[in-house]
Amino acid sequence: MIPSRRDREERRFRAALMALILLTQFLIVVMGGRGGGGELEDAGSLPPPADYNIFSRLSSLEGEIQQSVDPPQIVNYSAHALPLNIYTPHNIPSNFMNNYEVADQELSLPKLKEPLIIEEVKKNPRANYTTLLDWVLPQPLSEGSLNFGVMTYQEGYVNWKLGSLIPRLVFTDSDLSRWVYIDTDNDSSTGDSAGRDIRVRLGVTQASVEINPPTILPPTPPSLSFEGFTITLEVEALGTPNPSPLEVYVVKAISYSGKNYLWCLGAGADHPPSRLIMSVRAERVVARFERGSFSGFSLSNLSSAQFSFIDVVGPYSISYWSQDGLSSFSPHIALLKVEDLRIVGYSHLTGTLTPSLGYSSVPPSGNLSLDFPSLTSPINELVWRAGEEGSGEFPTRLDLAYREEDSASLYAVAKVTDLPPSLHIKVDRHSTGGKNVTELTYHGSHTVGRLAFHEEILSPTGELSVTTMLIKELPLTLHLSTTGGEFYSYNATFPVNASLGIVGGMLEGVMGKISERFGRIGRVLRSLPRSVATLPEEKGWLEAECEGGLGEIFYASGELKYLTTSSSSYLSIYQANEDAYPTLSIRLKNVQKGELNFSSGFKVALTLLKRQKVDLAGIIPGGETLLMVDSAPGEMTILQDPEGERLFLGLSERVEEVHLLGRSEEVSIEMIIEGLMGEAEIINLKDTFWVSFGTHVENFQAYMTNSATFIPRFYPISNFLSIHQRGISGEISIKLQRVSFFRFVRGTAPIIEIRSEGAGDLLIELEEAINSLSLRGAFRPLPEYLNMTLPSNLTGVEIPLPSLYGGDFTGIAEGLLSLTGIADSLLNLTYNALDSMVERLGAIGQNMSLSWRVGSDQSTDLVLHVQRLGSAPFKPASWTHGLWIYQSGKGRESSLDMKIFLMGLPSEGSLSFSFEEETLVFDLDFEGYSPAMPWLLVRTLGFQDRDITIYMNDIKSGINMDVKAEITTNMSIGGRIVAHMEAHVSTLEGEPVDLGEVLARLRKLGEEPSLREIYMPALPADFSFRGRMERDIDVNYSSSQYLEFLYIKLSKSLKGRWSQIYGIFHDLPLSFSARIVSNPLVSLRHTLTLQGFPTFSLATSGRDIDLYINYDGKGLGQRGRYQLFVENAGDTETYYHGSMYVLKSEGIEYFTLEMENIPYIEGFTINSLIFSARDVKSLALDSSMLPGGLPVIYLKKLEVRNVKAVLDFSLKVRGKDMSPRGSFYVYRVSSSGFTRTLSLQSGPLEINLEGYRSATIIPAPIVMMWQEAVSGVVS
């Protein structure tokens, strides 16, 4: 093939070029290697890397920071804010007996005389040579009468007579003419002509008899109804009887439920009455016929064998009537149980009526009516009426006694002063939610001045249980609802005793049922007071409301001893020892409404008519406690939920003082709340404990100790918190004024939160003696809102909540006493907190934060000093406006000194500072900030082998400032480095405002020290910077104002050699983003010369930004050192196109790229490679390899002005340095392509490419070897 003309010219040019190269090499050798290839064209001055006076400004700023260390103003202020030893000891009362005492249950109630019949029957006297029991036991006389006994007592004489009544169904008054005549005083001169003083008879009457025909649905046999069935006891005086007091009893034997009883009805009077009638009446008695026995029925031949059972139907009544006035009248009813002709048990109900003040006699008549539809149903109505209708009002005094003697002994006495002339009690018994509920409504015609009740029960094992109740000024109306009391099952029917006849059977049935029913009524009414003590275990309730209010009510139930306080009203629990039964006592005055409820948790609610002092007191084997509410208002509620998570105190009006005293075997506690209004609430959830008040209380104080060595402290200032401990022994003292809320959140980020009105200063003193740890701080004044996040290791101790309900009322005492558990837990909590703080002093700043709110017209100063003297060297921290920490060592060996001083805290703000292994987070949010000093310094030294400095100056007054910074640094090769900073600053009106200089510096000590630094000449009103360096580097920036510069530096020492990258962004636009992508991978398809260069991209909102980056990558996972300087740049990027390294830009006024100490292959290193140019738009670098591994560098696509390139490299062959400078051929092609030049340069390569579109740089190894040889010969 014949070459073309162009090919022939190219070959000739190449041949000439090779000849020229050989000739040049020869001349260089001959001339001794001197000469530099001639003069270079002037490419313009190449300025050194620009620092824009930043380093001198940094130096000046360092001097300013030094002046902020221990300034006299701050040192003096801190000494005044944290005074030493200004406290006085506060002794918690060790003996509460000044406030209460243990007393016996007694009401000065005389024990009523037991009915004489009881004693006489127990004596078993003989009459007619027949025992009384034989005499009165059921045995019909020959004429078919029924026997009963009559006993009288007068002036010490007891007389017995036998009486009988005729068991006839239809009778007239003449049929009941079997009077029993008795000489009551054994004196024939008194009474009638025969010496008989009285006559007595027992009779049965009925108003009418009705025949009830049988029914088909449901099928029932016929029956007889005896309406108004009445048992009557009549007593009449004969002649001129002895005027001394007289007692008369009738005794009737009955058989009931297969057992024998003696039924007794009696009366006592101050003199033998002219005529006295006592009656027991049933509304109806129904006798049912046996099936088939109704045929041939007539009243004249009626037989008891015709009947199967008898049913007794109410209402029932007991009444009396006296013909003349009595100054004293005592009714009696008794039931004695008989086995083997001896008394084995008995019960009786005895009453005594005496005239009220201003009256000379008791009412001439009285009727007590009990309404229940049948004996199978409970009582639903009780009506008392004294005197006949229209006869006037007769209030009277009543003494009542009830006694049971069986396997257990019971005695109860009641006194009413005065019993109204009429009263009505309506009772509704029903079941709700599985509980028996009693609804009682009382209405009286007059106010009851005093009602007293006392009961004693002696168990078969000898335990004494006592119940006492006193009510004063019982109003006209009272409503009571309670789950107390029992629902009894009544069997109203019983088989007829055919041997007694129909009337005898009915008489026996009515006597038995009335006796049983009145005995049960006594038990039911008696069980109501005692039922209060069983409310906790039954989860029941008691509600009472009275129109006009009670003057006073006192209640006690338990053992004989009870706890009484000096207050007007109280609830107390007393338990002498573990084996003793707890005694509950309640005293309330001027109460209109009350509720005691255990159905769902615990609730006490009171409505008081007058302010009064109310106490809750308890003495149990575990300790004693007393809660006093001074001047309790109209409505007061204490409430606790079933889960024991919420304890609530509600008040309708302001209370001057709530005072708690508690002492257990381990802890003493005292709490004082002054000026409480609305409500107080304690809540203890799984991870939160808080105390809140409805409004701000005037004063809250708490003193706790578990050691006689540590006495609580009182400081003469408005607010204080004092904690002093040695191990788990210690004291806690708290005083807060105008406080409304306290919260402690357990969990991964424990929080303490306080809300107040910011009244006065707050002084904090914490000290742990074993670990030599102390904390002293002051808020001046206390902010309205204080929120502090604590280290996460403080979550192990829970704060218990008092549990005011349990199996019995001891639960209330234990609950009140468990308030000392709060003290014990707080002491353990603070011990754990302080001990954990010592254990983790190396991370004391991990997750610490403060937030607050103060009044708009005031500012708060914060002064805090934390010190710990460990075995590690100690160095005191300095006072500054900000934070200063010095620490050495780790854990329990560490020493620490931390000082915080912030003068003029904003009206609302938060400050958080957290540091983990690789991440630093700083968050500052201030609103309404007018600092007393225009600068802020945060400095930590030795902190986990790290020194941190954050400094800001020229902080304006009257601003809102939000600054956030987060830096994550892993300085190992390939590690991740992230920097994020945001700021928003404005005036109070929302107008943007710039602040002064900002410097943030983090220095890591140790085997591989490192340094991170950010410096800004000003903080724009709105600013955002995000930087990330991992394998690549990303920077995103935006600002509301143009910023002069931004300086960033990262450096690290590796084996004694510091490697670093720092950048300066100058004349920053409003926004830009920059990205540097490392290229550590090597491709064998291309030469190695230009591989590994990082690529760079810049996107900016303007074209004035200057950028300087100094990148020493050896310690950061890169090769060599790189330096980039860009002046007045627009959008710019560099990238690889194959093996070509390309730069494209909208325009760069000046550009320089310098690379140093870049090893490519063994024996060949580029010592220095510099490219610089002006007005850069396009630039490309490429390379190839000569034999022997030497690179050829190509410069292409040059759209630049004043381009300059400097290259210096070294070559070693077999370990020998062949040339310290090197020689190069430079081949250039002009912009037109017509001019081509070749030059040889020795030493560092410097070329000017002005007017050229490309250039080729070829190393000349032969020249370098010749130079080396000649140099050796000459030397």
C-alpha cells in the first residue's frame, strides 16, 4: 500500500521530532545537564492557597475565648448563688403522741340491769316441789288450758305464780278471765282485802276469721286467716298497792325448730300501774288445711290435726298502754334456750323509757311497728309513735340493751336523748352486682340530741371485739346506703303441734317467730355499725346523707383500744401487734354527706357544713403515720383507683395546710402542703410517677431520712432540694413555693419535670459521701417550667404509691404508712442515681437536657457545680458563661468538675447536650432571649478522651434562637463523618436577625488523636448545613443571608503523622451543594497515572463562591495529598471519561489543583502535580504508559486562559534514586492546530498553555540517566 501524502508528512514530522529529541539529549549531556528548556511563557502569577485572613481571625477569637474563662463577674455571682452551710437541722417529730392518743372505747353508758327473770330462771327455783322448767314446759292441763309462769319483783321479793289460758278458737273477753293474783311485796296490808297487790293475765285475741277457698292455679288447699292475731299481757293494780317500783314477767314455754325455748315478756314501772297493757301483734296468721281434711269443716269442731303448717304474716308491732302516768317504764323481751332441763343460752332486749327534760312522765302509750310482708322477707319499715293521735307530743329518753349468751358472749347498749314522738325508718334490701345492699331512710318528728351505742363481743376463744357509735344532733331526715348487714333466710312456716290444739299451735308459732324475728332485727341493726369494719374485705360501700347535717358522729370498732386525735374529725386505725385485731375509729362533726367506698378501689367523700381539721391516722406494728388536713372545706374527696395507680385528694375550697407525718422501722417522713385548693393527685404508672395540684400551692415541703446520722435540712430561701447520703443512708429535704406539678418518668430517658409560678430562687445540694460526689446548683429564680432528662441508668427503682384499701381497714393504715415507702424509694433512687453517676462519669453528658419557662417579665439565671474527687487526677473547671467540664479517668476512679452558668435564661427554652461514642448532639432553643452576656461557651476537657468547644458571640437581646448541631465522626479508615447544623434566629416580632461568630471544635485524645472544627464569622438568621464524609464527601448549604466564609476541618494522627482535610467556602451564596467522590478502585484497562483522583461537583445559586479544600488522604484511606482552590465559581463538575479526567464549569475565574506524594507504581512517585488556570470552562487530563512504566500525560479540551501546569516526580531503579528532579518533553498544539512546539525541561515541570488546545508531557528517562552518570563523573 502506498502511503498518502498526509501520512508521509506525519512520518517525516515524527522522524524530525525524534531527531530533535536525540539532539537535545546530547546537548544536555554535553553541557553538563544545565539548562531548563528556555524561558517559559508568562502564565500570570499563581497565588498561594487563599485563607482570607481566617487563621488570624481564629487566633483573635481564641484570645476572646480565653478572656471568657473565670471572669470576676461570673466568679463572684456564682459564689453568692451557691452559699455554703446556710442550713439549719429540721427534726422530724419522733413522737406523734402530741397529736393523738390511744384510748379505751367507752361512752360513759351505764350497763342496763339485766332482766331479773334471766337470773331467776337460771337459779331454777322450786315451786310446789316442781322445777320451774317442769312447770312451764308444754303440757296441757286437764281442762285443756296452756300453762305460763308469772314472776314479780318488788322491794326485794320475788314471787312465782302459775297461770293458764284456754285454747279456744272463738272466745269472748269472759273466756280470758283467768287472772293470776299476786301479793308482790308479801305484805297483806297492801293491795286488796286479801293482800294481793296486782293481777296479771296472758291472752290471745283476733279481730276476725276468714275462710280462704282452694285455688286451681296454682293448686292450693283451703286455709283460715286469723286477722289481727294478738298476744296480750295485762297488769292491773288492786286496792292500794305498794307504790314501790315493780317488775312483772310472764314466761311461756315453746317448741321451735325441734328445740325447746322459754319465751318471756315483761314490764317494769316506777309504781304498780292502775292498768298496763303490753301486746305483740301479727297482722295475720294463716292455717292451711291438709289435703282432704276440709270436708265436714266447721269452727265448732275444728281440730289442729286438719292443718299442715301455719304461716305468720306482718306487719308486726309491740305496743304498751298505761292508764296513769309513769315516770319510768321498761319493756323486756327474752328467749332462753333449754336443753335437758337447763338453760344453755339466752338473749334479751331491754328498754327503759324516762321523761325528757321538761316532762314528768313518759308517753302514756307507745307503738313500735315493723312492716315486712311475711317472715320470709326482711324488714322494710319501722314506725314508732308515742302517745295517741291528737294527744300531743311526748319526746322521751330511751336506754336500750341487748345481750346474747351462747358459745359467744355479746352485750350491746344504746341511749337515745331524746327519742322523737314519732319516727319512720324505711328499709329496702336488694342485691346489686352480687352484693347485699341495704337502703335506709329515716325521718323523725324532732331532732335527736344524742344517740349512743356500745357493743362488746367475747368470742369462744376469749377475744374481745368492741364497737362504739355516737351521734349528736341527728336531723329530721337521714338516708343511708350500705352493703353492710346480712340477708337472713327466714322459714315462716312450721308443723303444727297437734297436742296443743289450733290456738296453742298458733300461739307457739307466733311467739317463736316474733322472738326469732326481733332477735334477728337486733342482729341486723347491730350489724350495720359493725359492717363498716368489713367493707374493705367485702369491697362494699357506705353512703349517708342527712338534711341539715349531723352535729357529730363517732364510730369505733375493733379491740378495746382505739386511736383518737386532737382534731375535730378523723379516721384512724390502731393495731397493737401482729396478732391483734385492728380497730377503726371515725369522728366527724357538722357533716351533711359522707361516703366510704371499697367497691372499685378506695373512696372517702365528705360534705362538711363547717370548716374543721380532719386527720387520717394509723398505728400498726410497722410504724405510725398521721395525715392532717387543716380547716377542711365543705367538700373533700380521697380517691384511689383499683389498680393502685392513682391517689386523688379533691377539695371544694382552699385548705391552709395538709400535713403528713410518718415513721416506719426504716424511714421517717414529713410533708407539708400549704394553700392547697382544688385537687391534689398522685399517679404511679408503669414508667411515670407524678404529683399534681389543681392550682399552684403556696408551699410544698418534704423531709425524709432513714438514718439518725442524716438529719433533714432547712434552708432560709424560697425553694430548695437537699439530698445527702452515705450509701443507702441519707436525707432528702424539699421546699417548693407556688408549685403545681412534679413528674418523674422512668425509662430509657428518665425525666424530672416541675411546674411552678417561679416564686423565688431554687437551691439544689446533692452529696454522696462514699463516692465523694457533690452537686450544688441554683435557679434564680425558679422557672415556671423545669424539665431535666437524666442518664438512662436511673430506671431501676420504682416509687410506690400508698394503697388505701386491702383485706381490712389495716390496709388504710398500711397505705398511709406506705408513704414512708416513697421516702425509702426516693432515698434508694438518689443513691442509685448518684452511684450510677459515679460509675458512668465517663458518660455524664450522655443524654442530658434542660428545658424551662419563666414569666414574660422576668429572666432566670442557672448556676450549677458538680464535683467528684476520685483517684484520678483532679483539675477544677473554670466558670464561664455556658458550660465547662473537666474530667479525668473513668468510672469509679474518675474525677470530675463541671460548672454551668447561664445568666439571663430566655423566657422559654431548652438546652440539650448528648454525646455517644461517635456522635455529638447539641440543641439550643431559646425564646425571648436577652442574655446578660452576649457570648456563650461550652467547653469539655478529658470527656471520654475528648475535648469539646462550642463558642458563640454577638448574641443579640430580645431574640428567639434555635440552633441544632449533630456531628458523627468515625475517624478510622473508611469511617463515617456526618455534620449537620441548623439555625433559626429572629426578633420577638419574627424579623430575621444575624448573630456573631460560631466556633465548634471536637478534639479526640488517645492513641489516634483527631480534631474536628467548624468556624463561621456569623450565624445567619436562617442557616442549614449538612455535610457527610464516608467514602465520599457531600455538602449542602442554605442561608437567609450571604456569608463571608465557612471553615471546616477534620484531622487525624496515624502513627505520629497527622492527616487532614479542611475546606474554606468563601463568599457563600444563599445556597450551594458540593460533592467529592473518592475513586480508590484501580482498572487494569487504563494507565494508573490519573486513577484515584477524586471527582468533584458544585451547584450554586450564584457565581461568586470561592472554595479551598486541603485533603491529606493517607490517614483517611486515600493516596497522597490534594489541594483544590476555586475562585468565583459557578456550577462545576469533574468526572472520568474512560481514562480521561474531565472538568466542566459554567465558569471559574481562577482554578488550581495540586496533588503531592502520589505513588502509582513501584519506583515511580509524582512528588508534585499542579494545574492552575483562569476563566476555566473545560479541561481534560489523560495518560498512557511508556515502556518501563513511565507515564505520558495529555492535556486536552482546553477552554481556559492563562493555564499553568507544574509536575515533579521521582524515579527509582532497583532501589536507587535515578533523578531528584526529572526531565520532560513537552509537546503543544496551538488552538488553530497549525503551530506545534516541542521543548525539553529538567527539574519541576512548568508549562504555559496560553493559546494551546492540548499538550503532551513525556518523561525523558534516558536524559535522567545520562544526567546522573555525568553528575557522577564530574563529582
